[in-house]
Amino acid sequence: MSVATRMEDASPQALLEAIERLARARREPPPGADVGALDREARELLRERHPADVAYVLEGLPLEDRLWAWGLVDRERDGEILLEATDAVRETLLRDMDSAEIVAATQNLDADEIADLASDLPRDVVQDILESQDVEDRAELQAALSYPEGTVGSLMDFEVVSIREDVTCEVALRYLRRFDELPAQTDALFVVDRDDHLKGTLPLTRLLVTDPDVEIAGLYEREVVSFAPESDADEAAQAFDRYDLVCAPVVDATGRVVGRITVETVLEYVRDRQEAQALGKVGLREEEDIFASVWASARNRGPWLALNLCTAFIASRVVGLFEGSIAQLAALAALMPIVAGIGGNSGNQTTTLIVRALALGQVSAQNARRLLAKELGISALNGAFWGGVLGIVAGFLYHNVALGGVMALAMLLNLVVAALAGIFIPLAMDRFGRDPAVGSSVFLTFVTDSMGFFIFLGLATVFLL
Amino acid sequence: MSVATRMEDASPQALLEAIERLARARREPPPGADVGALDREARELLRERHPADVAYVLEGLPLEDRLWAWGLVDRERDGEILLEATDAVRETLLRDMDSAEIVAATQNLDADEIADLASDLPRDVVQDILESQDVEDRAELQAALSYPEGTVGSLMDFEVVSIREDVTCEVALRYLRRFDELPAQTDALFVVDRDDHLKGTLPLTRLLVTDPDVEIAGLYEREVVSFAPESDADEAAQAFDRYDLVCAPVVDATGRVVGRITVETVLEYVRDRQEAQALGKVGLREEEDIFASVWASARNRGPWLALNLCTAFIASRVVGLFEGSIAQLAALAALMPIVAGIGGNSGNQTTTLIVRALALGQVSAQNARRLLAKELGISALNGAFWGGVLGIVAGFLYHNVALGGVMALAMLLNLVVAALAGIFIPLAMDRFGRDPAVGSSVFLTFVTDSMGFFIFLGLATVFLL
């Protein structure tokens, strides 16, 4: 094929559909069908595809078909496909392998890649893998395993190409030709001294446009962004985004190069983290294989429902305090969810903006007061306006001006409560080291529901009955 | 400085704090302070910094201080800083410039970068910019302006380095040395025929390790991922993530190279889109400058509150239908928010998983039925369990076994409703071309609230009164 592939021709969706078709034909074979031929066809389809595409197909298949397709994959590609699969699906694949197969699958992987898999593997399998490595690889793997999640070290790989500054471009080019290939995503050589201390980087694009006789010393970039292995991965991701990095050196406390971090890993980290946040917001601890069993899924989702039942129950007890008032004026029951709900909506707007400002490091002690004043102002303005509108509507609907007045006042007050809670809850979570993007909403809704009911029913009891 | 910069030394937060300090000193100068010296110091701090850092500082300053700092920036850097700023902050900066200044600011930018700014500029300024360009740049700019948002064309740039296949590596290297510098994020040369039709790509890392006498024809990658300018930017982003791309060619319908798309642009696109989704979920049309006026912010947030008030009002009218029942048994008012709320929580879990599966293209006609069956199963299981628990609690609390039974049954039914709505709402939004990640939650909450009230109060009216 001398023609470049267009995305449309090679879409993983099309591959998934083809494999689905074969799996269906295999499950319910037409009379006289050659089941072996179906296997061969599927094997052929999967053979040349990028591991990420194969992982995508496995994720899109129900368990039984998934394990069938997994059995058709060339064994030496197992490792790279496992790496690309989501945690939930990877688990189902690993459960289908014995420890010898798992150890074999890791033989084609780099230390940092094995470390990514390790958290899903039984401890003794990890030990077997360590023992199967040669000395240098084992040292790298142990280093990779030692960094906690969320650090630069956990994203780092070891495929560093470095060079000394006292040579010419010609020498550098000759040195590079001794490689069979350069590591993927290498966009610069790391310039180091004799003790591997980082002095700067030489972008390949600069090396390529420079006369071969020029010395590296006069050419390389001295102001480079580098990271420590214990640095926060989120900050590294922000730096990659901000400075348009492709690959950056990781150095230890003495300035010695210990590895590198690439945009590929960063992009994957950002995506995984955002997915975890999206799932965490609705209380899904882990991503759910869409073909997981009803039972496993129900258990994954249950704790969140339990937590929300508790908060809803407490809010319900607040209403319970005012059952006497409600028995006298049932309109209160119809109107109270509006007061509570609108507080939640408004508070979530505030929280979303604060979470974003926190992630960007834009909330300081100095401007926190300013933000508070602003949010209170907005909630007062919106509360006065929309409270007024709803107060008038409620007043007309029930021919009761005082009820309308209580409604308007309660909405105003609950929006102010929502603004306060919308600011303080994410700030407090951040202070206590929890991710404010994930849990803020439950607490916020708890506050705006309970307070909304209390304010509205309390005011009504005082002024209307 | 011959030492590489560590992230910690150069953090943009530290820069922001330094500039904040100077701004404060300038606003309330101590007696005898030299205001000019403060300006000079701030100018010096900003001068050498990456445009993204300067934009970060401007975003972190209240309007008055922001415009002061903006005035201290070297005019020829205006364009690149505007590019890095968020839309909301960029607007405040542009409002401070006259059209001649804006045209001047764009002179250092590439066509694709000007196109990014253009949506924020008055039409006549865009016209002035077009007229200020030479013929080739103008053609590129017009091309860049012609692609709608969300397409590959809108993310594309024109900094293509291409080469023919019938030359040796030696010739290629000599050709590259004629450049002053290669475009940022160039990781491969595009191999083309004499009519600029794409034949493949030659990774720089491969060029660098190959003997200079080898012909390009035997060396380049023929199976490459390329995009059409009208392709969906989301799909391109997924391909970059899946195949670990740094830079990919964009070709027209005849296979001719028209530009390229880089991981930097993709990363920025992904981040912007995810932010827009996070904001859109709580009805914030645009990102809000955290120092925007109370008035502007209240208007930005008002429409969302209005929409939610409407849905809450309708749900309230559902309760209104049963005011007679509530007057007889006020406990219903206390318990009904639990039934409604838990439906919303459970439905949001379903929706979150469906939205994710939709984004990955994993929902097909075939497995939609399967997903539906699964979600119904989970909701029935969770509904039976948690409904049972709450039913028992409610029965004891009010010494009313029948009330407990109604509570349990209503929770079970509302969770089933939530599962149905949680699947159908995002699917319908997707079908009608709306982003299901953004608006699903309002509709879902509307359904689970209204139906929760209706089911619970309806059952109570039939069985308890």
C-alpha cells in the first residue's frame, strides 16, 4: 500500500463491528458453518491493529466474546494490549490468565509500563516478574514501583538519550546513528555533564538545521522545564499544557537525570484523571465495565446511594419538625422543593467556578475575601430577582400575599446560604487534601436542601400560622 | 545561567504573587515611594516570562491591576499573550486596545493563531488584519477562518515540512539545514509526491538513526494517521490519545497536504472542551473571569436558574395535585424529597456511564438493549434493597406499616424510572446533536423529581387515605 491511511478507513468502531459480527456468527453458527474459519478471520483482523484498537474492541465486547477475542491475539502482544485497556476490562483479562502467562506478557514491556500494570497484579506475580528481569531492568522496575500515584515518578519512563556539550553536531549525529531507533516522542537530546547532571536540552529540530561543525555547547537550550520524581503530576500536566512540551527531563535532588516524562503519558494521565472525576462526582469508585454483571454494578453504586439517603433522611427530618405547619397549610409542601432546589443549582455554579480557580492556583488568601463578596453579591441579586418572581407567582396561585412574601424571602436567604456553602465547601475539602471536584456537590446539596427547608418552613411557621 | 531551571523556581504562582505585591504597593504607595521604580520592576519580571505565564498573571489580577500590568508588557508580545489568555480575560484586554494596536499585535502571529483570536474581534478589525497581510498569509488566514469550530480545520496550522521520496537521507538533512528553525512540535517530515499528495511520513527519530546514503523511499512510514479538515476535532483528539501522536498531516479530498495538527493544539482543545462541559453542566455559558462584575456574573448565571425554576415549578405543581392528601398526612411531605432525590442520584450514575460510553462510540443498536436490561436490573436491585431499608425506617418512625410499604414501593419504582430516563435522555440528546454531557442532568432531575413526587403521593393517596 503506498497510500496513506485515512482515519475513516481504519476506525476502531468498524473493527469492533466486524468482530461483533464474527462473535455472533460463532455463538449461533448457521448450519454447516466452519467455526475455525471464523476464528481465523477474527485473528487476521486483529493481527495488524494498533494495541489501542484491540483494547477498544475488547472493551466493547461482552465478557464471553471478549475472552474469545483475547484468546485470538498473538501472545507476544498481550502486554501492550493490557496496558491500553481500562482498569475494569484489564481485570477481566488478567483473571483469564495464569501467572506464567502474565509474567510472559510483561517481557516485551518497559519498566514504567510494568509498573502501570503492577497495581492490578497479585503480589506474588509482581515478585515473579521482578525475578524474571535482568539486573538493570529490575533496578528500573523497582524505582518505577517506588513512586506513589499522582507523582511525576509514577509517569516517568527511562528512555533517555543524552549527550555531552563538548562535542559537535557531527559527532552527535554519528552517535545517534548507532541507535536502531530512538525512543518514541523524543524531541530533544538531554545535555549532561560527565556525572549525568542536566545542563539543558538540544531540540532535534535545532540539531537538524545546524551546520555539523557547530559545537553543542553553543547550541543547546539552558532554560528548560524539568521535574523532580516526587513533583505533583497535576502540576507537570499544567506545565506541559502551558509550555507546549513534548518531552521533559526528570532529575533528582542533585540535578542528575533519572528519567523523562512525555506528552503521551501526560495526555493519558489527564484523561484518566478527568474520567475518574466525572465518575467520582456521581459516586462511582471505579470505572464500570459496561458489560459488568448487574450484581457487581449494583455494589459499585450502592454506597453512593446510601450516603445520599443519609443526607436526604436528615433533610427529611428537618421537614418533619414542621409537620404541624404543613398539616395546616399544605401549600408549603408544594413550594418547599423549589426553595431547596434553586439553592442547590446556584451553589453548584459557585462551587464549579471555585473548583476551577483552585485547580489553576488562582485562589489566594487575598482574593478569597473578594470572591466571597462577589458571590454574595451575585446571590443577593439573583435571589432578590428570582425570589421576587416566584413570590409573586406563589402569591397569586394561592391568593395569599404573605405566602408569596415568605417564599421570596426564603429564596433570597437560601441563595445566600448556597453562595457561602458553595465557596467554603470546596475550600475546606482542598484544605483537607480531598479533591474538591469530586465530593463538593453532595455536601452542598445537603446544606442547601436542609437549610432551604428550614428557612422556608421556619419563616412560614413564624409569619403565616 | 548554565543550570537548568527547576519548576519550583519559576512557578507562575510565584510570579503572580510578586506582581500582586507590586500592584498593591502602587495603589497605596508608602510615603516617598518611587512609583516609576515599581513599574520598572514589574516590567522586568514580566519581560522574560513565557507568554502563558504572563497570561496566567493577568487572569489572576483584578481588572484595574490587570490593565496596569498589560500596559507594561512589550507591545510585540501582545499577540502571543492574547492567544494564551482565557476568552473572558482576553475580552477585557482587547477592550483596552484600539484597532491599530490590535492589528499590530497580530503581525507576529501565524494564520491559524489569528483565526483563533478572530471570533473575539469586531468584524472591521478582522478586515483590517486581512488587508495588512501579504498574499500568501492572507490566503492561509482566509482558509483558517473558513473552518467551523469543532473541526480539524479549525485546529490546523500550516507549518508543514515536506520532502519527496526519491532523495537520500543526506539530501534530506542538507535540505533541513537550509531552515533557520523547524516549526515547533515537528516530529516527522511529510513525504509527498510532486503534486503535494501525501505518501507517508518520515519520523525525525528515524531519519537521525539512518545511514545518510539510504533513500527516503525505503524508509518512510506508509500507514499514517491523517485527517480531513472537515473531520470532527473530537475524533482527532481521540486518535492522538490512542496512537500517541505528536503531529499529523491534514489532507484534502484529493489527498493533498493542506496543513498539520499538533498535540499541543489537541491538548488545548481537550482542556477547553472539558472546561466548557464542566461549566455548561451548571449552566454557565462562558467561563467567568473570576474578577468579573457582580452584575455581569449574575446575568451569566440567571438563565440557568430560570430554567431550573421552571422545572422545579412544574414538579411543585405535581405536589400541588396532592395537597389534600398532604393535609391529611403531613408525613408525606417529609418523606417525598427522599424518593425524588434518590431517583436523581441513581439516574445521574446511569447517565454518567452512558455519556462516557457514547463519547467512546461504545453504544450500538445491538448493545443498547443489553445496557437497558442491565440498568433496569441494577435499579431494581438497589431499589428493592434501599427502598426496603427506608421503608422499614419510615414504618417505625411513623408507626405506620402501610406508609413504610408505600415508601419502599415508590423508591423502587422511581429508581426504575431513573434508569429509563438516565439512558434515554443522553441517547436522545446525542441523536439530536446536543452534547449529552452538558444538559442531561437538568432533564433527568426534572423527570426524577416530578415522577418521584407523583408516584409516592399517588400511591399514598390510593393506599393510605
